Amino acid sequence: MDFAWTDEQQAFRQKLKDFLAENLPDDWEKFSEHGPASPALTKFAREFCAKLAENGMLFPHWPVEMGGEGLGPWEQQILAEEMWIAGEPRGGQYMNVNWIGPTLEKYGSEEQKTRYLKPITDGATLWCQGFSEPDAGSDLASLRTRAELSDGNYVINGQKIWTSYAGLADTCFLLTRTSDDRKRGITILLVPMDTPGITVRQIPSLIGEGDIHEVFFDDVTVPESARLGEEGQAWEIIAYSLRNERLGIPRFYLARAALDRAVAMLQERNDFSGEIVRAEASRCAALCEAARTASYAIVQKRVDGLQVGSESSSARFATVMCERAVCEFVVEFVPEALAGASPYLKMHHQRGIVAGVAAGAAEIQLNIIASEVLELPREPR
């Protein structure tokens, strides 16, 4: 089996590297400490993504009929890797590129496509996803935010939590309950964030400025045309969306780059000769490689047109393990990096410590692995 990149893929990666070198400011590593959801980085991302769009590099993996270059999953992976190793200068707009745009294209009405796709392709808009609730984290079937249809409008009441980018987002991809059926009662609404009745409260955290929020909906009214797909179709749409979401977030790539930076700092001061530090660095490198190969296996399944199943949870948890290990390595051996000695390692730490929560809690992934991969019984025998 040939694991090498093709000449075309290597050229595509170099094109991205050159673009980043030309368009990121000299103080980018320090600037990126603000975090992807901060006002400063969000403002920068709107300008940066517009440049990406102008140069055909914001969504090159989209089909030609959607305005993309028709490239494949491997190019999407390369794009994500180069953006993440740089500290993700697209900010929250990676969501638009990875899954919101393709989901709108597949399930949206013509009116919705006209309204929402152009701002995405222009790199000019930011979305947030209204999924988790106080009593419905990764178990979306337990959500309680309700939307009642009355006289051609949905009236929404409820609360979302841990919502990334909500403070600055233009539109919310909102999961609501329209009937009491556990799964078939869930419906998606596309809700402008300036709609009256929406209150956003930032949740203070260690992961950067403005990253997570509570969002309250009090008699928020949107037209029936805001519904994406049919009532009760959310489960199908979300399944499609998440297959796109999980591809294109290569945290393992940033983790390995951070590990290499940390080791370089230790070597520079002649502190990398001890058995313990070298063994821990090797363990971190092995975990990063395991996460990479597990993720690449999923990319190849998509290339081959095969369905991606519960193995994505195994790849997801492998990434969590490598992120945690690298964060712990930095804290143990180069703690000064987090106190200003290395803006890059501080940036990674802010992103790495949430790896077990973002995009599905690690514990949920382990439950899926236990039941669907290992086929373990739910009750002791």
C-alpha cells in the first residue's frame, strides 16, 4: 500500500503554506492566543476567509456546482491540517466550510440556499450550532427547547449551553422539539441571532475569549420558512452533518506540532537527555501517530465511497488521548511556555484542553466504542 501524498496533493499543501506565509501577520502566533471565538480573531477571520475565498482556498473540496473546485476528502484533510497547525485563522468559519454549507445544499430550500450560501462562500458570515442543553449534552434526543407552529410562525422557548461562537454569530443552526417523540420529534430551524427574544451569556472558561455561551430563547418567533427540511427530519440531517463535521478537525496535527515545539525548547536548553522526558515525548508522539492513522483510515473510507460508522468514535477518542498527553507534557516539562515563553504552545493548550468535550464528549465516544465496536453488554452478566 502506498502511503505517500501525490504530487498534486503536495502542490496543494504547498499552495496553502505559501498563502498562510503571505497573509498571516508577523505577530500571528501571539495574536492567535485570543482564541477562535474572540472578537479580535473573529474580525480577523472575516477578512482572512474573504481572501481565502478570492483565491479559491476556502472551500476547494466542495463540488463544482456549489462553487468549489471539486477536490476530494484528502484535499479537505490537507486544508484542515494546514489551517489547524497555524492555529485555525478561519476562526469559527471552519464549521461553515465543513458541514453547514454542504448541509444547506443538500436539505435547504431554494430560498435558504439563496439567503445563506453566498455569505458562506464569500467568507463573510459566522454560524453557531444550538445543540447541547443543560439536561441534554451529547444525548440530543433529550433536548427540551421547543418550537410551536402557530399561524405560519414557529415560537421558540428554551435554553442551549456550551454554544461556541454564539456571542458573535450571525445565524444559529438550532435543534428544537416540535413533538414529544424522542427522535422523530426534533426539527431544525435556521435562526438569525439578532431575532428578538434571544439572550446570549458568555460562560467564563480557560479556553480563550468568548468561546462558550448559554443561549436563551424567550418567545423567539421565526417564519415557517426558517425550518430546514421537514418537521421531525433533524435526526437524518444531523447524521449527515456530523459525518462532514468530524472530517476536517485534525486536532492531532496541531498536537504533534506543539509537541515538536516543546521538545525543541527542551533541546535548546539541554534538558532533553533524561530517560523520563524522552519516554514521555515518545509516548505523546505515538499517540499523535495513532490518532492520525485512525483519522486517515476514515478519510480513505470516504474516498472509497464506504459508510463511516462507529469507528469514527475510536478515531475521535484517539485524538482526545493525544491532545491530553501533549497538554500534560507541556505542563510537566515546559510550564513556562504557558506563562508567555511560547505563544504557540499557549494557543495549543487553550484548544487542546477542550478536546474531550468539543464535538462530542469523550465519555460518549467511549460508550459508542463499548457498545458498537467492542459489542460489550450494557448490563453486567
